[in-house]
Amino acid sequence: MMCLCIVNFTELTILGTALLFLNRMQEGTVISYRVLFPTLWFFALIAPLIQAARLTQTGSKLRQISFEMRVFGYQTSSMLELDSFVLFVSGASLRSKLFGVTIRSSTVILTLGLSVFVLLTLMVVDLLSVSGYKRFF
């Protein structure tokens, strides 16, 4: 279900950005709406991705701590209790996936960085131009 929301938010962000670049109206209210629309949908898109990356990071830290605790942990506990704890943690899957790809912070940052890089490159080579931006500068 969350995949559908992410796809919808991504679609609305891309459509809003395209409307911003293809805007022909020079009114300030129209331009401000065209700027706010993709910005709001972008924040709605990025919030669940950040939470998914945090969940994956917490799950990997929990697994690492359980293995360290197994070796250096509670000396008074029996081996059976420590083994059962390690089995419990290794069985708990705290990985968030989107279309089968594990969401990590590096994946989110790489995707955002590449998107911004492509957008700026298209603006530099003048394939994308924002009409009406000279009014504000």
C-alpha cells in the first residue's frame, strides 16, 4: 500500500515540476502556486522514505548489537538464553522495501542527488527553462 502512495507522490512531484517549467503565465500568484505545489508533494514523498531508511538502519544496528551481546554480553546467562535471543533477532526482519529494493539512507540520498544533478544539468544546457523567473530576481 505504501508503494502506491510513494508512486502517487512521485508522480505529483514530477507533474508539478513540469508545470512549473512549462508555465506561461506571468502572474505572481500563479508562479507561487506552481512553486508550492511540487514542494509540498516532495515533502510528502520524502518523509516516508526517511522513516523507511531509519527503520532499516535501526534493524541492522539491533542485529549487530545482538551478535556483540552474544559474545561479550551477560556472563551469568545460560547459552540457551543467549542463543534464543540471537535467533529471535536474526528472525526479526526490520528491513523496509520498496518494490523489492531495501530502502537505506544511501539509496535515498543517491536518488535525490542524481535527480537534482539531472535537473540542474538540463537547466544548464537550456533544455529546461523556467518562464517568468526573471521577475523575481
